[in-house]
Amino acid sequence: MEIDVRGAFIPVALVKLGPGEEIFCESGLDVYMDPTIQPQLKAIQQGGFGGAVRRMVGGIPYHQVTFTGPGYVALSRAGPGEVRTLTLAPGETIDVAEGSLLCATESVRYDIQYVRGTGRIGRMIGFFLDRLSGPGTVALHGHGNILSFTLAAEEVVQIDHGALLLKDASVQVRSFNQPVGGGLLGHAMSFEALEVKGPGRLWLQTLDPTPK
Amino acid sequence: MKADTVGSITPAVLVRLAPGEKALAPHGLMLYKEPSIQLHRRTLRSLGVGLGELMALQSQGGSEEEYFLAEFEGPGALTLSRDKGGEARVISIPAGQSLQFGQGHLIAFDSTIRYRPMLLARFLVATSGAQAQYGTLIGDQLTGPGQAVVQGHGNLLQFTLGPGEQMRSSIPSFLGCADTVGLEVRSYWLPNPTGFATRPMTQIHYTGPGQVLLQSGV
């Protein structure tokens, strides 16, 4: 399989598949494809019944679309950003923000990871990340530009919720309320942010895709 | 404050602050910060902007002016983003000089800079049906010394006008200008030799000396 990123502002990932090679992605991302490509709907098996319940609660689709070669298929998230590909070694695991996965080879194991919210009234109750485990190749769409970091063990950064694009599974993430100044007003104006602790890779995106 | 822009699609601004150094930004722009950065709240009143002045602006249509700004205190690094495409630029403002920017473009500025929201122009806009209504151009005035970071829609176009030199732009193209630049908004009907179906045009007329900053996207 080859992935060729085309375009700079709203890029597409042009995926060339050999005979029998397969990728999976969310439905609705295909821009154009070879007539020889076989698209198929596939139920997400990972996680069993518990996983299905969690997907239902999190509003995550039950199905993915697979594309089987030979031929080419172009995929896009239809928004300004950068597309990057990653090759995962066997057992290597990453967590990716919802709405950022473009495609992955069928050898990549897909699951979801829940991050607990702060639980405050009027605040979010948590969110899901796509958990991807190697071996295989993954293409991601970062909204806006992608900023890459490698956190040392115990190194901490505090980030806006919408800025998280990717982290290694070894990187811990925790929601917290960031007050804006002191006193009651500071707490009233607080916003939910994430505390991210190394070691591991951390990718951030400069355009917050979540509705404000 | 040491500020650098990062990325080209949706640029972010990387701000590094020395111990005790402070930078101000509109609320809600933070992408990430190091835990050593302290986040405070500043009111416009604490920056020398009276409540009456702010209410007068609100009554003129300055709905984007917020009473609170976020103040970040070093040591450490943080990044800020306006979540939109377009060129971001770090501008140094010498002591005593003032630049005024349209609303919604400011990303961050040094705490040494004096900030003041202000009415840049009030004007009559010709509308179809041979009628007219009032419009306002409201902006942020920054007086040096210090650095400020602004972002435009699309690319930034910079012009330096000599004394008495003139140019004009559409209103949405306006990003900012020096306070030495004369700024006047004029609205008029485009001449149509047939005498029918004429349409109005509203433009900003600039008179030098000083810098004018325009944006290519609207």
C-alpha cells in the first residue's frame, strides 16, 4: 500500500492498494476512487458488547467502511489541515482524537479509549479517543497545522481540549478545570483543559474542530 | 515576550515568557501552556479603560469587546491560536507609537503595551433604495513599547504612506494602521451612464504618513 498526500490547504490522501490489500475508515471520507476498488460496510467488532454500548453512549458509529484493492482511493476530511502517515510496529499503540483518522490498514487494531471529564455541571462528561495498535500504517488529518512534541517521563503540559490530535498510549491524559484568575469569578470563568503527562509522543493541532 | 508564528494553514503563536514577564490575550485562544505559566484575569478597567467608555463602544455596535482579557505570567511557554486560516505577524511597536487594528485580529501583546478599544470611524452607508444608515468601524489601539501579534484573513499586505499620500480599501480588507494615518470612510453611489440600477460603494480613504495593513481575505 502507498499513501500519497496531495494538496496543501485541504489535502487528500491518495491510497494505492495492491490486489487484496484493504484499508478501513469512517464512512463519507472518500473523494474519488478507481472502479476496481471494492467498498464494503463492516461492523466494528472490537470491544464486544461493552464496546458497542460505549460507542452508543459516545455517539461513535457502529460501522466502518473498508476499501479493497487493486486500485486507488482518495480520502479527505474536507477541512484545512495537514495529513501525516505513521507506520506502527507490532504492539505499538496510539490514541487519536475523534474525527482525525483518515484510514488505516486492516492489520491495525481499532478500539476506543475513554477520557473522564471533570463532571462539573454544564461541563463535558468526558470524551473518546480512537485507539490504534500496530502493526500497520495509519493516515491522520490534523486540523490546521500539526505541532509535534516528545514528552520526557513525568513531563507535563496543559492543553486545550480541541488541541489534542495524537498521543502515544504511554502518555497519560487527565481533564481538569483551569481557573482564569482567582476568586469565585475565576472559577466561574474556568474552562476544561487537559493535563498531559509523558513519556511519549504528543501531536497537537492548531485548529480546534469542536463546535464552540 | 518572545513571540514566533508556527505553521502556515492555521498559524499558532508560540510565546515564551521570562520569569515575571506577562502577556495579554483575548480569552479562549490558548492551545497549550507549560504548567509554570500562571493564568490571571485582567479587566479592561485595570488596563485604564473606563466602564463608561466601554459602554459607549457597546452602544455603537462594538459587540466583540470583552471586559476580561487573559493574562499569562512567565516563566514558560504557551501557544495561542485564533482557529482560522490566515497570516499571523509579530509587530514591534516603538515607545509612544500607536497602531490600531480592526476587531477580532489581536492574538497577544506585551503587558508593557497600552491597550484601548476605540471607535475608529462612524459613517453613513448608502444602501439600495436611495437610503442610508450609520455604520461603525471599531478597533483595538495598541501603544508601545512592546510586541503584538495579529492575524488577518488570508495574506497581510503592508503599505507605508508618505506625508499626504493617499490610498483606499474596502472596509473588510482593513486590518490596521498607524494612528498617524488619517482614516475616513466614504460611501457613494457608483456612476451609471444609463441612469438605472446604480449600486453603492463604501471605502476607507487613508492619508499618510504611516503604515497601513490590509488583508487579502474577507
